[in-house]
Amino acid sequence: MCGIIGYIGKAQAVPILLEGLRRLEYRGYDSAGVAILDGGKIETRKRIGRIANLAELIKESPPVGSIGISHTRWATHGGVTDENAHPHADQSGKLFLCHNGVIENYAVLKDQLTKEGHAFVSQTDTEVLAHLIGKHYEAAGGEPSKGRLIEALRAALKQVVGTYGIIMIHRDVPNAIVGARRGSPLVLGIGKGENFFASDVSAIVAHTREAVYLKDYDIAALTPEEFEITSLVGGASGFEVSKVEFSEEDVSKGEYPHYMLKEIYEQPDTIQDAMRGRLSREEATSILGGLEMTNAELRDVERIILTGCGTASHAAMVGEYVIEALAHIPTEVEFASEFRYRNMPLPKDSLVFCISQSGETADTLAALRESQRKGHRTLGVCNNVASTIARESDGGVYMHAGPEIGVAATKSFTSQVTILTLIGLLLGRIRHLGSSEGLRIIDELEAIPDKVKRILEQNSHIKAIADKYCNAQAMMFLGRQFNYPVALEGALKMKEISYIHASGHPSAELKHGVIALISPEVPSVFIAPDDSVFEKNVSNIEEVKARKGPIIAIGTEGSTKLEKVADDTIFIPPCPDFLSPILTAIPLQLLAYHTAVALGCDVDKPRNLAKSVTVE
């Protein structure tokens, strides 16, 4: 959460920083600010609200300079005010700092600094950190230098408990930006006569395609011509220069009004990319070399744990059903936020998968480390090959979904489900699935992208349904078996971006309490494809209909019975039960999208939410 970008070079910094902040706005949009260093002085501009508000302020009084840092905030400590916006200054007013993360012991540090005469103007933990670094810089004495600034940062961070992605400038060190990371992502962009810091490489992809993804406890210093990376404990830190895999075009909206709609429409390609090169007809199985496990090792697995947060946890729930159906391995799903605090008994031969689009989700990363601490092999499923989860896991599968900018996850869900299905196929083939069954599953998987295209052709029909029900006071989403997690995901999408209260339930639980919510003002969305529990779902629909509850049904093409009992229907092409969640999720994404648009909501930047949750 929160977005950071810093620039040092020959160009004017402000346009580059504002462009980068706009690309990072999905990470936080409560307030934004810049600090520009030029000619021995630093000018700041800060404004609550969106980046456009900051841009207007800067237009009235533009700061000039070729060195600068900037930040777009998702509030944690302190309310949404100009004073709490970053960058923050130290006591001297010479040092300015932007920070992502949480300083857990900031209150203790603030008390100490206050007793020493420091005065604070904000309620943030970040200002405390700025003061602490400034204190160490002043105490060091001597000539101003980049090295002195690095050592002041190193001394301060040794007193800090918490997470951080930091960049800072100092008035008396006019040719350097210094940064550090622990638990909050920070990337170093390498240019020609210019260099960059950013919390996400998408902010700088228009200027460079070479990047260094900093590791925890790295401290980096930039000048226009060079960079150096050292460790918090001192000494050089090893690094790797990576090529950025996507382009500026990939992080633009193109012809679409919103990133979310663009990403919904990208799913035929992203699902295909998740499978590309991973299906073997010769062996009638999937090939997932990134797992770094032999068939013999996989055959020894007695239990699988899938963990993630939000949409990733719903994909994991689908994966639980799929892996148990295809591989007959007991599989459990744990919220990553709970996994790290539970003392869960796990057999020795348990395999843990941590699922995260960004690969930086704080709770999921903590779950990975906890699993490894207990001696379990822990694999990752993520969309950023240079992310912390990708680097620290014992192996895994890269999603190849490209940048996902919309706060509400869409293509990452279907990519994750696709990959979990490939895992189920692989595990099934080395245990009990015959080659003919493996080939049938491959055929069905390869047909999915074209079936998604057919669903997207119903966009106008789904928009009309959304317009019809957009003023509902609440919505219920119901499904069974493989599609119960899709009901949860559909409800999450609806409440995330339209702010309509929505809840997801197993259809069979209707009579066990939630039927009390049925009324003409509360539509029920039933996910009822032609599967083994279709008739049971129809029976539940009849119960809602008898109580005058409106019905929106997601069913399989040709289901005349569903059309007779539902008020509105959306159809998916036929497919096996275990693949239906990939298809049924698409109309629910579009339903939520068009409902939010009809209500005038900001689809890509829903209130109180940010894309990558890198703080607990």
C-alpha cells in the first residue's frame, strides 16, 4: 500500500514524479506530495485527495529541480490531512522522507524525541522516522555527504521495529537519493544519466526497462550516474539487474474507460498464458518445473495447505475442491492472516502453497516464513517473478498475467484457479488418473479461453441486468461445490466497487438462517451451472422465488429449466464441473463492474481500499 517514486537525473523531476504517481495511484489515493531539491533548497507540495489535486497545486506554483521524491498515501497512522501527507521533514527541516509500511514502535520513539525537544506537525509514524534519521545525521557531525546520510539511516533503522520502504533526500547532500526496504517493496530503476526509486516498477517502465528489486535490509543510494547497495548490518549486498517484462502500453488503459474492464477482457489471453508451455499431450499431464520437486517427492505429499488473502483465498478454495477431485490429496485453505498465528498441527509430508498476485502481501509473506520455520516445503503462486514471495519460496508457479492495476482483482483470480488446476492435474497423473483422462482434461483446459470470449460477448446483456438491480439495498450470492468460492468472490467484487452490502453463501445453507434476508429488495445471484448439484440449486431458487426474492442465475447454455425459474439469466458454455469457476467468475466480475459504473462509483479506486496490502 502507498506508492513511492523518486528521481535523480538531468530532467525536471516534477513531470516524471507526477506521471509515476498516477501509475501508482491504485496503491493509495488519500493524499499525495512531492519534495524537490534544487540549489541547496527543498520545496514541498502536498494535497489531500487524488493525484489530480496535487497536480493542480503544482500548476499554480511549480517547484523546479532535477532531484525529487514523491508519495501517494493510503492512510494508516493519522487521518487524511495535508499535514499527514508525505514527504515528511525532520526537526532541522533539511531532510525529507517518503515511507511505505508501519513503524510499530513509533510511539515510544516519539516520546523519546519529544523529551529531547523535537516538535511534530503530523500524527504519522513516518514523521517520527524522519526525525530519528535527522537526529543521527546531526549527531554524526563532519562534512555533509552521501556516506554520512547512509550511516544516519543505518543507525536509525537499527532502532526501528516494523516494515518500511523508504526514500529520502537532504538539503546539504544535493546529488543523492537514499532508500531502504524491509517488508515493503522498493525497486531501483537504472537509466542513462538518471536513476529511479519506486515501490512498483510500473511507475518507471516508461523510462527504463532495467531494475534491481531490493531485498529486505538493503540500503541503496542513487546519483545520476551510479548506484550502490549495501546491507543494514554493513558491507555490500548482492543484487541482480532484471529486465522489466512488460511495457508502458501494458500499464495503460488503452481504449477502455477503466483498468478493471480492460483486465476483465484480457482474461482469454491471461488464462492462455497461465497454461502456455505447461501442458504435455505426450505425457497427458502438466509440466511445472518451477515447483522444484520430483514426481517421487510430489507422490510423498500427504496433505496440501493453500493460503492467501482476499481474492487469492477464494482462488485457493476453488483449488481445494479441484486438487481433491483430481488428485485425491487432502487439501485445506487457511487465511494467511490466521495461518501465521495458529499452532496448526501438520503432518511432516505437508506441502504449503502461498498465493499472492503481487508476491508482496504482508500476511501471505508472513505465512510463508512461518511455514518454512516449521520445516514445511513452501511454494509460491504469484504474478511478480522478482517479488519477495517468489524469491523466498522453495519453488512455485509464475502466473504470467501481466500488470493488474484495478484494485478489484479479476484476471489474477482466473489465472490462479487455472494454475491450481494444472497442479491438480499434475498430482492426479502421478497418482491415479489415466492418460486418457489426462488428455480429456487438457482438451477442456485448452478450450477455456475461447469459452471466456463467448461470455464476454454478453457484456451488454450483463450491463442491462446491472442497471436493473443497481439500486438494491443488498445482494446475496449463492453456489455449491466448486462454485461456492465463486459466490464468495462475486460478493467481494460487488461490495468492493459498488459498496452494496453483499454476502456469499453455500446454496444449501439458505434454510439455515440466510433465508431470513430474502425480500423483493434483495436480489439473489445463484451460480447454477449444469453440474452434479444443479437440481439442488434449482430447488433453492424456488424457495427464494416463493418469498418474492428476485433471482439472477448463472447457468449453462441451453438450460431451459433455469430460464423458467430465474428473473434474469446469464449463460456460460458447457464445461466440466471443476473448470466451471473460471467461467462463472467472468459474468460476476462484469455484473459488479457495471453496477458500480451505474452508481457513479470510482471503479479502479474504491474507497478505503488499495491494491497491494503490504502492511498488516
